[in-house]
Amino acid sequence: MVNNFNIAQNIRTLREERGYTIEKLAERAGVSANHMSKVENGLRNLSMESYLNVLEALNVYPVLIESSDIGDTKEQYILAFINIIKGCSGREASFLLETAACIKENMNKAGFTLRDGTGR
């Protein structure tokens, strides 16, 4: 389980790797520099929408992708899902993610996969 301090440290690390100041990242993400500073220091949290905006500003995805065969299509689906979640409240985003996880689990149990888009 990732705690808020780990998230804050990861945001700081990514910001520094990209050469962004707190002010530049805050501007790109649509949050105040003061709030962004407090987030990085573990004193404040980001809303789901602000968190996704920060990730977008840093050009990272809020998912772990383990396979090396990711194509443009899969990345487009991930971005589309992120854009759906960005417009949601925390409870709505949680519901959508839990629903997607249940659907995927049931697909696996049923042996149903869409490997090449044809159902095979």
C-alpha cells in the first residue's frame, strides 16, 4: 500500500527529474504553488482531479504497466480511462475502478480474453 508521503516524494522526484520548479508544475497542473509545496512536504493532500492533473503535467500514468508490448492503442485506452476518471468525484472514481477490476476478474474466471480485438 502506498501512503501519501510516498506519493509526495514521488511527485517531487519526478518534478525534479523534469527540471520543473514547484511553480511551473503547479501552473501546469492548475493548483497553487503554495498548495503544491505543502503536498510535496506531506502536509496536504491532492484531490483526485488535482492528482490526475499533476500526473498529466508530469507526463506519467497513474497505473503500473508491466508488459513491454504496449502499443499506441493500449496507451490511448489508458488515457481515455484517465480522462473519464478526471471528471469524477473520489467516490465515483473509486466505483469505476472497482467495477473495472470486477469485470476483469470475472473475464479471467470465465476464460474470456480479448487478445487481438477479435475475441481470440
